[in-house]
Amino acid sequence: GGDVPPASRLLTGLQGGPSNPQDEEEPLELPPSSSPATPHAVPATTTAAASSSSSSKKLEPQRPKTEDIVIIVWTMAVVMLSGILHFHIKRCGQDQADLTMREPSTGCQHPIVMTLFGGRLEVWMRDASTALFLKVLAMSLPIFSCCVVATYYSAYLYTEGSWSVRKILSYQTMALLTGCLAGLVGIGGGLIFSPFLLLTGMDPSIAVGTSSTCVLFTSSSTTVQYLFTDRIMMSLALVYGAVALAASSSGTALIHWLRSRFPMRKSYVTFIVAWSVAVSVALVLAKSVVVIFGLHTSYSASSSSSSYAGGAEVPVA
């Protein structure tokens, strides 16, 4: 009637089964490669499953989903439309502030403005509070939309892609600076995107493709805004655009050929990107020197001409 000693319990289980049904356990089947000396060895299948589940957390190139396309189209439309309206609203306000202007306001009568507002913008701009509200709305709406999209995808990368907060902030900062520089001075985003992605250890071919996709958003947004604000020379744009299109197709074909011909030589693509960046930097520096020297020459010429008045030399302070 007392407790059965452990040795007796083991003997009872070997002879007639376990004394308690709750003590039944599934027999442990060791893999063929395991030895009896290591009964707690983890099977190879378990290790492979764990490694595959951990690798599934790694962010890989993938096709855009339907919600990604909707978000992209909506954000691009908001940014481009807000930039166009902000430019024309500002010009309309400047035209109304110029009391000496006798011709009709070009900003208030622009076809884009007439289509969207039906000629009521000029009336709205006469009220100071309404004019300020329209300017703030046109400036803040795209910023708010981009912040919402950035927050959404940052949360996705943090939860699904297992990205750290520091890594997400570094990418967001790089994208912000690149977008500002592309809009202000018109530099190509690939000049910054490609080297940055290569420094993060991304595959060169994937880095080039990702950089080209990012540049597509900044360049198309800026181009549409400049187009509908009458700040593009279409003749030059068509000529240079055709040449750039042919060169881009050739470069893409070259990248694919290098990847197929030398699959283990990723340094070739990296060298091409580095060479392109070096050439771009050299051209920017050369242009800066020409501009600075030209400004200095024009200032010197204007100073020399202003030092003579009525044929008599006048000292310049």
C-alpha cells in the first residue's frame, strides 16, 4: 500500500507496463547519426527548421502588393498637386501685392488654377487669413502624408523585417536628405542612394535596382511640379531625356551581363557605381568653380564700370 521505490517502479514498467497511466511517454527516436552517448542531441531537421524560420525574418526583394501601389500613387498625387498649388498660390499673392501691375495676374489665371478652383483663387487670396490658410495647407499636407507613409513602413520593417530603430532612422535620414537635395539643386538621387546601399552591405545589383526605384519617385515628382509651373525648357528636356534613356538602357544591360558573366565578381558593379559617383562629383566641382569664377568676373566688371561717372574717375569705397 506504500510508495513504490524508483527501482521497483522501473522493474514493474519493464515487466508489465507503467504503474500510472500518466507516466506514459512517447519513445524517443534518435536520428541515425546520433550515438547513445548523447541522448539529448538535437536532430538536424530541428536545426534546419529553426534556421529557415530565422532566415524568413530577413527582408528580401519582393513584388509590391496592391496596398503598396495604392499608397505610392496616393502619396505621389498629394505631393505633386500640393507643390503645384503652392507655387501658383504664392505667385497669385505676389501679383496681387504688386499694385503697379496692370496686366492680369498670371498666377491666378493659370490654366491649372482655373481648372481646380474655377477662377475663385483670386478672390480667396484677397483675404489675408484665407491666403495664409491655403499656403499652410499646400505646404503641410504633403509633409504630413509622407510622415504617415514613413511611419507605416518603419513599423513594418521593425516588426516583420526585424530592423533595429537605429537602422530605420539611418535610412529615413538618408532618404530625407536625398529628397531635399534632389528638389533644391536637381542632383540625381542615385548619387547618394547607391553608395549608401553599398555601404550597408547590400548586393550591388539589388542596390542599383533599389536606387533606381527610389530615384523614380523623386525625379518624377520634381519633373511634374516643374512642368506645371512653367519652369522646364522642353526642347532641352526632350534631347537630353532621349540620350539619358538610351544610356540608362545600356547601363542596365551591362549590369545584367556582368552579373551573368561573372556571378561571383560583385566588385565589378561596385566599381562602376564608385566610378559614376566620382565623375559626378568632379563635374559638380568643375561647375561650381565656373560659377564662382563667373560671378567674380561679373562683379569685377560691374565695379570697374561704376567707378567712372561722367568721364571722371570716382573712387569706389
